[in-house]
Amino acid sequence: MGKITVSRKSLLGLMAGLLCAALLVVAPLKAAENPKKLRLAYAGWGLETAIAWVGIEAGLFKKYELNVEEVIIRDGPSGGVHALLGVDVFLGFGNPVNLVQAILGGGDIVFLGSHVSIDQYGFGVSPDISTIPDLKGKKIGVSALGGRSDLAARVILRRAGLDPTRDVEMVFVGLSPQRMIALSQKLIQGTPLAPDVAAEAKRRGIRVIEAKDVPVVTALLMTTRSFVKRDEESVRRFMKGYVASIHYYLTHRNESIGIMKKYLSLSDPRAFESMYEAFAAQLGPFPAPSGEATQAIIDVAGVADQKATSLKPKALFDLRFLEELKASGFIDDLYSEKKSL
């Protein structure tokens, strides 16, 4: 066999090519082995934060090269920008009055999404009320300014053609059981009731007008505009993990219930199944609030500060990351996968 001669120039070229190929293989491995750290805070152990638990436990954030550290904040985001001190992203429900006031005051807060933006309510009314429009000039009982029932009531009233700031009087009564009592005692003429309380109200002979699928923001994902500007790529990766976590919860029932059991302690293990179903019914592939839900936030903030009424949704939400995922086909690709319920 003849001798093969390789010139020095050819040898150097071959070595350079092999080095480039090796770098192409090693670089992604290093990125996966050393994901970027991101601090995710949430308020307590509420069901709305189950999406964070699923994303962390199922390794979905790591899949998108993020090492997410959990930070528990007891008081929730009611303190506005202070809830985001020392963390990168906050997940939870906060009274929007405080949050919007912080934004109006120059607070560096922006909402990236809302994975729970639909709630189920019945509207308890006094015997003389047949339809929601009949409530014009009446007293509507809610829990507190900016509470979930307050937001729900404003959406339901607006759908019926009533202006919640001018056409009715909002009265702060307390939680659903207290509002049902106030209604039976004729202290108020209408109130949104959670499904279980609405069922009890019917048993007591109280008229309940069905108002299902009410678009209300009950779980906000927020960060600071400065963090978005400083590390846009981490935000983009987090949003992929966030959307993928919602998909996982909806398509991996048993695994998600198992994760919930790690974080929540319930006396009746069977309760996890009903909790799973109730939460799944509130989730959707595209975790952004509807125009109605956003308007309710602006309405309720306007009660505390008239300047809030001039706010536009883009002053509160930066939805471009979600829009990117939708336009790229990322969300469609997730939901085209076979479900494993």
C-alpha cells in the first residue's frame, strides 16, 4: 500500500474543523449542565402557584436552561414593587389596587401573564331581582376593594350594560358566606357567590343567576421592566417553561396530583382530585387576561385613584413574550403532543 502524505496546512485545517465540531457539541451540553439561575417568588402555598411547583418538579424550567430557585413571600405582592425586591419573577395573586397604585407612582412593575383568568360564579340576588340589569341603583356586596368577588362583580355588571362605578353601590361585606347572610337579611340586593356557596344559597331559597366563566385575573405573573431590559433572554426562557408547565398540568393528571401532594397537606387525600379538576378548568393554553378582566383591574384601581381610569392595558401587561410563543408555533406544538391523562 502506498504511503499517504498530508501537508502541514491540510493537517491544521483538519484539526481546526474537528475542534469546531467539538465545540458545537460541548457548548449545548455546558449550557444544559449549568443553567442560569432565576429567583421565583410566590405567596404561600395557594393552588394558583401549582404551576410553579409543576414546572420545578417536572424539570420544565431546566429544560429551557433555567435553574429556578423558589422564594416564599408571606404577604404576597400587596406591597407592590417591594414584593419583587431580591427576586426576578413573582407568581401569585395580589390586590390589583396596590399594584396599579405602585405603577402609577412610578413603580417598576410589569405583568407578563395571568394563567388563571377565568372563575366560576353565581350571582345571588334578592327576590325582586330577575336579571342583572335590574340591579341598577342597588347595593352589591363584595369581599373588599380589589378582591376577587369585587373584580367578578364588575365584569358581570359591565356585561349586563351597567357601569359598576356609577350604576350601583359596592358594599364591602366579607367572604361568600357573610355575603349570603347579608343578602338574606336584605342588607344588599346582589352579590357574586363561589359555586359551593351558590349551591347552598339555592338550598336556602335564594335566587341565583348563573354567571359562569367570568374573566377575572386571579393569578398574576409579574416582574420588573428593568429585569426584562437587563436579561430579556432569561425572561423568554422562563415564559417557555411557564407555558410548558400549564400544558404539563393539563395533560399529566396523575403526575400533577402527585406534585400537589408534596406541597399541600390535606386531611382527605381524595380532595386532591377535585382540586385538580377545579384548577384545570380555569387554565388555558394562552395565559393572558381578556380585555374584560383587564378592564376590571382598571375599574377597581380607579376607585382608589382616578388617574387609573386613563390607563391602557399595555401600561400593565407586557405580552410580547407570550405573543412570540404563539406566533412561533411553540404553544400549538405543545398541545399537538399526545395527552397522557
